[in-house]
Amino acid sequence: MKNLELDDRQRELLLKIAREAVENAVSGSPPGQYSIDDPVLNTECGAFVTIHNAGNLRGCIGNITAATPLWMTVMNMAVEASTGDPRFPPITPGELEDIDIEISALSPLWKIKDIKEIEVGKHGILIKKGFNQGLLLPQVATENGFDRISFLEHTCLKAGLARNCYRDGDCEIHIFSATVFGEVR
């Protein structure tokens, strides 16, 4: 499981694309058009875009895996995080100066058999059981002070399952890592 290596220029470009996508979505304009020839940014990989306003979560949407280049996944998820997260009303034009954007570029998923493989702060978790699934990004554990068990339990709850469902033999646990970066405001 290898993180996608992004240099400062690539990170800045992805943040610029995400910021423009949010601003366009909020104003009702179509997404920007880009011609990106960077092989890393054209890698197909999953990504999440998280938006905060004054430190409070304001939207977070992502694709676990993607069939589009990273830059396009980031652009699409920025639009969804700003206007389509069902937990929040769409971001308004008056909020644009107060929000900050964080991007998590995901490694491929890795199915595990032993929960001891989970490194809190390094790995995110995807729990699947039947038609239910829930995902928490690696930084969620760190931000909330979770240990391995509480991280697993919260991921189960996010999936709409019992807190200890991760112990069930028919529950799949996948881990991944993420390259996480954001705007400095």
C-alpha cells in the first residue's frame, strides 16, 4: 500500500482546482476546463475533499476508487462536498472567504484479516457488511483521539452497523493510506 507522492506544485494545483470548483459550483457556473499533462495528476485514484468553515466540518465527499484522473476526481468531489453533502445545506457565496479545503488522495484499498494491521493515524478504514459500508479517513482517528478499537467502532457506526460488527466473520475490513494536504488560511 503506497501513498501517491505529490510535490508542492502538484498539491497547489489540486487545491487551486478544488477552490475554483467550489467557487463555480456555489455561483452556479460550470466547472473549469483544464488541460493537465502531469502523469501523477492523471493517475486514476480515489480522493476525498473536505471543507471546513471556522474549523467546523462543512462538507466531505469522496470516491474510494476512481475511473478518472486524480485532478478530475478532486474537481468533482469539491463540487459535491460544497453542494451535495446531505448532512449540510449547500455552501453560500458569503461563506467562500471563510472556508478552507483539504484533499485526501487515497492509496488502493487493502483487505485485512487481522485488525492489528491497522495503524492509527496512518490508515483509513472501510468496513463492509452486506449492503452497508462505512469509511473514515486516517485523519479522523487522529483528530478525535481514537485508538484502534474506537476507530473500528466508529467506522462500524458510520456504516449503520453495530458498534462491534468488525468482529463478525462476514464483515470485510479494508485499510488504505492517504496523502492529506490543505489550504493554509
